[in-house]
Amino acid sequence: MCIRDRAITAAVQSGQSVPLFVGSGVNGHIVLVTGMQGDSLEIYEPSSGQKMTIPKDDFVNNRISFGGETRYRPWGEVIPK
């Protein structure tokens, strides 16, 4: 488990949401990590207005998908204090 993963997990387990910056090449996007469900991240995806669950393994290994073929790589987050 990387430092980023631990910080996001700790924040959402304490009830805070975490903005997550993801990208694939020139495509950039911001989603909101709102909670945990087992070992998966619960994410609000604002462009579709949907909540989805992303396996933590996919997050750690840069394999995030929001229902399409595009795979996004997380590259930044805002951890609340």
C-alpha cells in the first residue's frame, strides 16, 4: 500500500471526501472519492453524475476506468486536514 493510498483511505474512513485528479495522456478529469466498500474506493464521477466502485488494486496499478475503454492514471489528490 503506497502513501497516497493510505492517505486517501484514512480520509474517507474518517468521513471526508477526497478530490482525485486522473488523466490519460492529454485527457484530464477530476472525480471525488467519497468512501470505501471493502477494499474498493467509492467514487463520484461528475460528468455522468454516477457513483461507482473502483477496486483498490485498479487504483494502485493505474487501471481506473469510468465505464469506457479509457484507462486513467491517478496523478494527484487533495487530502483534507
